[in-house]
Amino acid sequence: MSGGADGGRRPGPGWAGALADLVVPLECAGCGRAHERWCADCAGTLLGAPLRVRTRADLRVPAWALARHTGAPARAVSAYKDRGRPDLARPIGAALASGIDALRAAGELAEASERPTVLIPAPASPRARRRRGFDHVRDVVDALAAELAGSVPGGPVAVAPVLEVRGRVRDAAGLDARARSDNLAGRIRRRPGRTPIPASRGAPSSVAALLASPATVILVDDVVTTGATAAACVEVLRAGGLRVDGVLTVTAA
């Protein structure tokens, strides 16, 4: 499993890479190093044992982050979600996979061979998806799932996009814990109907199968601040009969 820069240098003939850099200069999202998308030094800031996070909102489950929301990790998250760097989904997903491996090794999560791993992306509002042009958390979770499914020894892995945001929500930047909670009240819900789940062999293939099968269920998001979003998601899942084992984010503010 790669914890590095995901082949940080642009592949292909030298002249093609140089021409591309003239149009859109490639630089590390963490430190700005030229000709790197995510250099080894910055990649190292997301490696190691995830941090246990305490949030103002009561999550009722453990929460971990790969790093504090500062320096290279914060700049990478910002570049990925808001500054046109969707290419960072793969290295961020690889770092999250390494974090899950570390949590398993520490006994915080069940081993991959013991039960399927189900990854639930925290939902983005329709407005945020339109503004960014993609679902940033879902893309990272897809990359994370691919890393876990390809690991040895591995186990069944499924991505379960079972949550959605309905109605209009404000940008959470600058809101305190109570305002963030009020902003999301009643707006995060389970998707209606039978939601299919992209799955590897042996993993649950639908919400119904997921509810009937013991699994390690992890809610994944990019940043945890007060924990309001994660708490709302966990509560909706619990109300639907789904036990969440933990919340994992890239950074903690």
C-alpha cells in the first residue's frame, strides 16, 4: 500500500511534461515543490498512527484524524476540495488506508479478515457538489476502498453512499458548534429506497444486506471541526439500525 507521493512526478516523455507544466504548472499541494503533485515529505505528514479526536459534539463512537488541520495537510485538503486538485484523491485515499491499517494493528478496528469493511462517505450538499464539480469525499472514499481491496491480506470492502443532504445548508466556515449543529438539523438523511453498494467479492451489496451482516462500518470525511456533521451522520445511521465503529478524517481542526 503506497504511503508516498503516488508516483509524484508526471509520467510520460520529458517534452510532454514540460509543455503541460507551462500550461498548468505542477506543484506539490503541501509545500509548492515544483514538478511534484504530493511530495514524499508532505506525504509523510499523513502517515503514522491516526490521532484520537475529541469533538464538542457527542459522536458516541471513536473519531480519528490522520493529522491536525495545519501546514501541509491543511493545504492539501484545501487544494483538493476547493482549488482544482482532484488528482489528490488517490494519495489521500492511500494515506487513509494506511491509517486504517494502523488502527487495525492497534486493535482499534477488527482485522480485515474478520468481517467486511464498509466505508460511508459523509455527504456533501448539492450546492457544494455543483460548486466543486465533483463529490470530493466520495472520490477519496473510492480511492481508499481500492487501496484496502488491493492490500494483502485483504478482505471484502464496500463503499456505501447511503447518506445525503436535503435542503439548503449554510457554509460551515466561521460557525460555532451550536450553529453548525442547527445548520444540519434534519438535513442529513438516509437515501430513499434500495441503495446499491459497489462491493468487492463477499461484501454486502445493498443496504438491506449491510444491516443483516456484521461489518466494520467507518464514516469518512475530509475534516472534523466541532464534530457536528459526523454526529448528525452517525445518529441517522444508528436510527436506521446501522452500528458505526468509528469516524475517520484526513485532518482535525
